[in-house]
Amino acid sequence: MKSNTEKFGKTPHQPSLWTRADALKVHADDPTTTQPLVSANFPVLSNEVFIWDTMPLRDMDGNITSVDGWSVIFTLTADRHPNDPQYIDENGNYDITRDWNDRHGRAKMYYWFSRTGKDWKLGGRVMAEGVSPTVREWAGTPILLNEQGEVDLYYTAVTPGATIVKVRGRVVTTEHGVSMVGFEKVKPLFEADGKMYQTEAQNPFWGFRDPWPFRDPNDGKLYMLFEGNVAGERGSHKVGKAEIGDVPPGYEDVGNSRFQTACVGIAVARDEDGDDWEMLPPLLTAVGVNDQTERPHFVFQDGKYYLFTISHTFTYADGVTGPDGVYGFVADSLFGPYVPLNGSGLVLGNPSSQPFQTYSHCVMPNGLVTSFIDSVPTDESGTQTRIGGTEAPTVEIKIKGQQTFVVAEYDYGYIPPMLDVTLK
Ligand code: FRU
């Protein structure tokens, strides 16, 4: 198969490349791009459920929005099973690690509300059992559409397959809380095409998920970001000069990095309601660098496009590495070219002493970054850990040109609104 640059030759735009040379600049534990240590004494949102990916309610321009003074977040959620014989080990103890690791297979979309932008109260499931067409309800974005409280929830329907879908409902508030009504008809939007975006048939480990719709502040059109892999049979991708970048002598060997083929996908809506979409070539590819660029999202600031995406240590290719966390790229126009922030792309990574403390970071337009707690060591050696499944402390970053800086830390799960909408 052709290299990435050859493959997308005749398309409307050239995907920008996150190169191996860029990734060589990633350094864990730089204090300006490292999340402060999360204490093992964290509080949990709920003893009944694990939560992970957090999706604040927002409008199509990206503003985090409260309704009638209530903040709302959606979360991927799974029951905890402390009494289920399936998760009791041979010593009679609850194997929370195994329960947590199995959560993706039973992920469901829940919502929470709050008057303070923290101390979240559980609202419940967004869709009743049987509404979503597949087993797993994976990440996406809830969009408040208007003052009538209509909400479009874009998400990923997974197993069988992986389809970007949306479901429309309504947020209703009272003095005492928030409920989500409707959310009864799920509309499939699109799946990987095998030409630009890799399909399950091409690679059983393919990724195609995490829709993030937005209105381009410049052309006013409706677009959507999503996570993908570059199309082609697994193992057929070429890691050529362009994907390698300008490496020093001795760094030309790419090993088996052809198996890492992440990209940030983009689609454009053919209609105003976002019911009809056309996939475009990826905005950014990471062939030969990393296999996952998850939950891509934008911050529009100073006339620039700041593209953020989360990634893992274990998904890096041979010869390059970096911490679990959020990475970023900046461009002057929507279709690029994108340049890695801080030279490397790393914006906020876990400290090497607690490599799995948090994940699934979402950078909000006010510079606050929310994430969830995965696991935090409870002893010096790091062999004992405490599983999270709850909100991490919010971190603030300052975005300046092509650089970012960690500047503050706030309470667990602090997601304040940027604007309030009074429902009619
Ligand atoms: C990120 C993620 C998403 C996916 C979900 C599945 O944490 O991998 O890409 O939608 O989790 O649980």
C-alpha cells in the first residue's frame, strides 16, 4: 500500500502528519505539560457505577452550557459488581480491577446534573434499554440545540460494528433537578468506508468512533470530527520519509510501526440538521507513530484551530513513546496544515510515577481540562493501585500560540458553565 501522502494525493486537502520526528520530542514529566499527581485518597462519584469518558453539554459553537442554572454532563457508565460471583477472586475478595477492565463491553450513556459545576447528582440512563441498536454506547457529544431544550446526542453504537449515530431528546429542568426525555429513535449516520477510513474487515483492531460535531467559526458550516484509522489492510501501510520526518542519524529504523495508523477524521454535513454527512479525508494522520487518536475536539482561540486528541503509551509505535494524556495541534485554517503544540504534540500527560492516573481529557474553550481517574498507586512500588472510575481534578492550561502551559488545578470534576440558557 501507498504511504499516507501518496494515498491522499488528489483529495481536497492534504492530511497533516504527526511524524516520528515530532514524537521524538515528547518528554514525560515536563512540569508545563504534566498533570499534577492525583492523590489515592480521591472521592468517588458513585459506589454503584464506574464512570469514565465525560461529555459536558455544550452548544454547536463549543461553549459549555448550563440550562436554567443546571450544569449537565453525560458519561460512559457501567455498573460496579462488588457482589457478583463473577468478580469475586479465589480469596473471596472483589476483583475491582477485572470489573473495571471489562467496562467497555457494557458501556452505557448516563447523565448527571449540578448547581455548582461539581458534586454531580446521578440523573440516570439517557436511552432506555433496547433503544440503542448495539450492545455498547460509546463516546460522543451532547449538543443543546435551542431554548426549547432540544438535545442531539451524537455517539458511537458499537458491537456489532461501529457506527456514528445520533438520537434526539430534550432536557427538562425543575427546581429539584434535571431529566432527559425522548431519546427514543437512534439514527445511523455513517461507518468507516474502507477507502479513507479503515474498516473492521481491513483490521479487527480498527477504531472508528467518538463524534464531535461543531460549527466552523469561519465558514459557518457544520462539521464533525471523529477518531479513525487510515484505510488499508492491517500491515500494508508504508512508513515513508514524510511519516518519519526529520530524524537525527540513527533514528531511521521504523521497526513494525506500519501497524500504527491512527487518524483524526472529519465529515461535513449536507444539511443544517446534521442528518446527512459526507466523510472527507482525515485532518491529521499518525501513521508510524500511534494507533489511536481518540475523542478529537477543537478549541477555537485567537483566530486559530486548536485540535486536541487523547492517546495512550501502549498505542505508540516501535521507537517512539509518550505518556497517556491529551495531545494537541494548531492551524490557521480548518483544513490545516496542523503543527504539533509544544513541538511534540504533548499537552497534558500523566506523570511517569503514576502513568495511569487519568485519561480521556477534554479541553474546554475556557482552558479547563476534565478527565477521569483510572488507577492510582497506593504504595511506593506502584504494584498496589486504587481503581477510580470517577472524575479527576480539573486542570487549567493556558494556550499561547504554539505552546501550552499547565497553570492551575481545581476540584474533582469541576466543569463550570460558560453560558446559561433559560429554557422557554
Ligand atoms: C476513550 C475511549 C473512547 C471510546 C470509549 C470506550 O476512553 O476509548 O474512544 O469511545 O473509551 O469505552
